[in-house]
Amino acid sequence: MNSAQKISISPHVVGRAVGEEFVILDLASGAYFGLDAVGADMWRLIESGKTLAEICDAVERDYDVARDVLEADARALLDDLAARGLIVLE
């Protein structure tokens, strides 16, 4: 995955805040997944059409984290979401 790659939510997937938690539901399989606060922020940025670089820029402004750690964590999350069919890397 490169940092300028477009990322989109799979059409059969929805994400919603439920109380203090953020939940992703795969309507095709019925499986659901939870995200922490940072993951939820990343999900919302994906929903708004941001690239990996733009997601990292936004998260870096809001959280005290080293850029290399942030990029590694973001790539790991996005790779996991893509492997599960929850997002599409274009």
C-alpha cells in the first residue's frame, strides 16, 4: 500500500458509534468488529475519502505519536480491514 492510494469502505459494510464503542458491521457475513478511539477516527477519515497520508496527517495532529509508529499502525489496521473485505484499496 502506498501513502497516496485511495481507500474506500466496502459497499456491504457500515460503521457506527454505539455508546462508547465504534462498531463495524459486515452485512454480507453478519460479522462485526470493534475499533478503539483512534481506529474510529481513522474509519471516519476513510469514509471521507482520505488517503493513507491524509489519514496519518490528521491523526498526527490529534494524538501525540511518532510519525513512523503512526504509519506502521495505520498500515497494519488498513491491511487487516482490507484482508477482512471491510475496505477496498484502489
